[in-house]
Amino acid sequence: MRRFWFRRALRFLAFGLLFAGVVGYVVMSLWNALLPSILGVSAIGFWQALGLLLLSRILFGGPRGYGWNRGGFGPGRREWKQKMTNHWKQMTPEQRDKMRQQWRERCGRWGRGRWESNPFDQSDDKGPTPL
């Protein structure tokens, strides 16, 4: 049994290194094929391409997954909408009006008309109305 897990770990490590190598080579090739002629930057090597991948992961992905997953397009969106729905239900009509006014002030013209009615109305129990 121990041998099985050791082989499995070695296989996982080998595929991970292979994947990193292929992705690094692709980034290096695309950079060297496109950017020197377009922007006039110098060509990069394999290790610099891997460094760019790591830097982009740090800047745009963070330690807990890709940036989109934490924002409005990932698994967290459903939880956020449910939390806002519950919060909206517990508010008084005066608090709701005050919140609508704050949204209008923050969003300006872009948000006009979106919050004229109750955005979290669950009259049909299907959840919040789509935005």
C-alpha cells in the first residue's frame, strides 16, 4: 500500500513538472514571437517565463484561487446574493429606501433604474431577481 502512494506521488510530481514546463515554454514562445516586434521589448528565457507566470498568479490569483472566483462570477456569488437577500428581508422600508438612495449616489447614471423596485423581491420564491 505504501508503495502505491509513493508511485502515485511521483507520478503527480512528474505530471506537474511536465505541465509547468510546457506552459512555461508556451509563454516564452508567445512572448518572443509577439512582444519584441510589437512593443520593442527584449526576448525572455524559460525561467523568466516561469517567473512571469508566478508573478501573474500572485498579482491576479492570490493565494486562494483565481481572481474571478472571489468576485462576482464564481462560487462566492451565490453565497453573496443569499446573504444580501437575507439582509434585505430584515430591513425596514425606511432602511431600504436609504440604501437605494446610497446606491443611486454611488452608481450615478450607470445604476439608474436598476433599484427602483425591490431587487431582492422573492414573491415567487425563486430567489432574487436577476440584475
